Amino acid sequence: MLGEIAASGATHVRLSLSRPVDKSIEALDIANRLGLRILLEIQLANKSYYAETVRPRSGLGRIWDINRLSDLDLDRYRAGLGDALRRIDALGIRLDAVEPGNEINLAGYNGDLAVYQKPGRTTPRKISELADRAAFEKGLDNYIAALKITRDELRASVNSRDAAMISAGLSDMGPKEADRQGMERLDPAEMIGLLKARGMDELVDAYGIHIYPARKNPTAIQSVVTKLLDFCEPAGQGRPCWVTEWGIANTARACPVDDREREGAIAAMRAVFGDFAKAKRLDAAFYYDWDTQQTYRLWRCGALSPAGALAIEPEKAD
């Protein structure tokens, strides 16, 4: 798969450091040898970072069980990350950027947020409405501590000491979808505010966010994406954003693929990204994903689709 990505003209790839760590590092080594530049997402739910007595929050059979950030063992995290970075260094791999955590504003990836027994009722719209606000805030404190550990371990590395630090890509799930799924979540802008109040700007170079606009109309896409990226600022005024996941759905399965509608939607997304990049409010955007998510995949019918080629096309210089 990485070979297909590199051969198709992509220059950067987002990979994860997760269990089994050996396989994660093998993937980094392959990507590096193919000349791909790497954004490394660190999965904080990795059970190696938690005491053996810790039990994950149940997903009630609807989503996966997940550990609570409030239970994160910072010493175990430091030891595990430090060991992985030393192994990555030994292979001569340079990381372009590191993103600790994933969608920590959503119950799917943060066990301090609740999954309801019965979906359909109103979920929280703000932090004061969470079922266990105290645990959630303790998790945020742990997250800030994990960012500091990550920064320190990167600076101690040989090849990746200058890697950019990106905060966890936040979910763009809206409140109505959260009601339908029966999961707690917070708006990305509120989450960024909570983390900034804890000193996050001193530790990261950019804010991570995920964008799946769930629509095809270019005007609607422009409105939704512009609103979601509103908290992104030039470095001198705050922090720019990295969109560490974005995608447009195409449910078609037949070959050859008809990707015309998605192509227009991707062009609209790229136009908004371009405007934010010119304003120095957006530094990077990574499409998700190559070929494992049937609806969002770029690789169709044995080749990169027309929409896929547009999605990964480098930004043109002025």
C-alpha cells in the first residue's frame, strides 16, 4: 500500500504508533525508504501506557472499549515513547511531525466521555453538561503533561528533534450526530479553548482537526469548513491548524468508478484550504484514507481515482 501511495505522487503520509509497536515501526521504515515524509500519530489508548489494573470504559457493544485519559500513566508513556523513538532513530528515520492522541473530544477515543445506554437523547453541548466533568478535566491535564513528555522526548532524539508538534486531531462530529449515536463530544473550538487555558500553545506548533463535511454542494462545503477552521490563526497570533484527516464520501462500488461528484466536492475543499494556507492559518492537510475505508478511499478499481489525484495534488505556488 505504501508503495502505491509513493508511486502515485503523494509526498507525505500519516501513520500511527500503536500496538504492535514492531509493526508500526516497520511501516515507518518502509515509508521512509520510499521517500515519504511522515506525520506520526501516537495512539494514547495503547494499553501499554496504563496500569494492568486499569479497565477501559465500555463502548456498550456499539463502539470499541477505550481507556480513559484520566487513567494515563505518564511514566509508562514516557518510557514507551522514548524506547520507540530510540528505535526509530536507529533506523535513520526522520519524523516530520508528531500528533499525540486522536479525536480526544469524542467518546470514541476518550474514555472520560460517556457512551449512553440508549442513543437518541440530547447529548452535552458544553463541558458543564458532561456526565463526569471532573474525570474529563483530569484527562485534559494528563494530555497537557503527555504533550510536554512528547516534546521532551523528541528533543532528545537524533533525527526528529525538530519535528513539528501537532495537538490531537479533533473530531468535527456535530451535536445531532452525537445524539443519534449516543456519545458525548465537545465542539473543536471549545476543546481548543480548554487546552489553551492549560498552556497548550507553549507545547505545540499547530492544532489538529478532522473534517468530514458530509455534503457535496461546494457552497455548503465552503461554509462548513470555514466555520470549523475559525480558531486557526497565524503563528504570531495563536497557532495554525493541520487537518490531519479529511475526506469526501463516494458510496459507489462499481468499476470503472464514477467520481465526478466527489471531484467537485474535493475541489471546493481544496479551495478553502488554499485560502487558509495563504493566510498562514493552515499548514497541512492529510486525506483519509487510501484504500481501507470503502466510502472514503482514494484507490478505486486498482488505481488512484480522479478525485484521489486532486485530493493529493500539491498546492500550487503563487
